[in-house]
Amino acid sequence: MAETAQQRFVCDSAMDFLLMETVSLMQEGFDSIDEERDAAYARMEQLGHRVGMGLAERATRDRPRFADNLEVVKFICKDFWLLLFNKQIDNLKTNHRGVYVLTDSSFKWFSRMSADVAAETPQLALVHSAFPCGLIRGALSSLGVSSSVVAEVAAVPQCTFQIKFR
Amino acid sequence: MTVHSIHIFNKKCECIYFTEWNSAKADASKKEKLLEPAAEEKDVDGDPETAKLVYGVVFSLRNMASKLSNQGFSSYKTGTYKLHYFESPAGPKLVLITDPNAPNMADTLQSIYANVYVEHVVKNALVKPNTPIRNQLFRTTLDKYVRNLPNFE
């Protein structure tokens, strides 16, 4: 199934807008801001998990089994991120004891974000990082690794994902 | 050529953004405040009455022009200022007020819409559509863009 460059272009924008709207949709129906944010976070993460699983299966269809956990994480950093955002993760750090820190210095979905008060942007952006966390967790779990993924947003558009293997 | 101010109206006829650079009125004290548009919080809802008047003028002129000819209304000139109007197909209307000697700004308005508004408002996940625009990135980008126009003073 060949995709022309133009087909891809349309899909990208539609996908970005769809995700933006999904996040606000997930926040409806709750009374307090904190409840909203937690609920939206949890739901988006579940969604991301399911999507990540499917994507990883498609992406690794013709590849041999991965040798160890580091290979799996490198796959996420390179091929998986390339598939999703047309770029790779910019920085990977590990403590060799099962904790990996992935840094994306210009995360695509954060690149246009800006809040009314510039300082609040990282906080508001956190809900939007739930979906990519789920994506990573889903991809890892479909490759046979159980993990937990947490995101940190120091300043948009930079985003850091911390993977802990269980 | 100086750019005096810009209004952005949404589909519901509300003014969602307003900034002044050099006020057309010769009001000295007002001029000092307006040299720093990015810092002034009240710019956004600056003057609701003026905004309504501007919208009324633009609305009437547009209807009149469409009844008189096939082309739409794009700008008018008076002795003291020139008003440029751009309506995007999707809804928001941009109104730019400059000095009378300004050239045709239709392209400028179009690129303000495409490069500043769409990028920083439409694609911004943290902004609800049709609400007043207050985010910093939009404001600074617009400010930089207008100041970089040729002959801006």
C-alpha cells in the first residue's frame, strides 16, 4: 500500500487536530480542574496504549526478535519515532538499571502550543503528553516488555519521557 | 508607511484581537503607553466600542460592494488613514489600519492570516476557538512580523 507524499501531508494535520480535540473531549464531565486533568490523562494514556501496540506490531513485522531491552528502547527512539513524527528522539540516557530517559527537543505536538501566560504552558501541555506516553508503553508491551512511562515538560516544545522497566 | 492597528473578528462578529502600534490620534500620553503593545494587557479588549464601529463599517461596505459589483471590498482610503480588509474563507476577518500612503496590503494580510493566525491560534492545542486571543506566542510573532514590514516606522 504505497502512500504518496501528499496523502501523508493531509493525514498529519487531520491527526494533530483530532488529538487536540480528543484531549478536550476527555476532560468533559468532571467538576474540578484536577479531576479533569487526571481523568483526561488516564483515558488518553489508555488510548495511546492501544494505538502503540498496533503500531509497533506493524512496524516490526519483518524484523527479527530484539536481543535485549536496550535494543527495544533504541527501536522506539529511532524507527518508532521516525514513523510517528518523521524525526528521531534527540537524546537517550540510561542508568543501566532499567530506567531510560528520552528527550525530544522539539516535540511535534507541542511545537505550536502557547498559553496566555507563558509560564503556564508546561503545566497545560502535560495532559497532551499522556497520549505519547501511552504510545510508548503500548509499543513496549507489544514487544514483550512491561514498563511505566512518565512525561516531563520543562519548557515547550521540549518533552522528556522516562521509561521504567518492571 | 506606518501600521496603526489591527483588529481580528471571529465569525460571531466579536473582536478577538486588537493591537495598536502608532496611534492615529495625536494623543501624547496614549502614544507612550502604546509603544509597548506586547506588555499591555488591555490591548486585547482595548476599546469594544471602536471595535464594534469598525466591524459595522466593514460589514456594510462589504455588502454594498457585493451588490454593486462582482469583486469584494478590500480597502478604503480617507485623508488620515487607510483601512484594509481581509476575509478568510474559514471565518476570521482581519482589519488593518495604516497611513494613507500605504500600498496594497492584501498579500500582507493574507500572510498574517496564514503564517501567524493559523500557526499560533488554530494549531494551538491550548486555545479554544473563537475566544479572545491572549497567548504570548501569537502576540510576539505578530508584533515581529509587522515591525519587519518594509517601511514600518
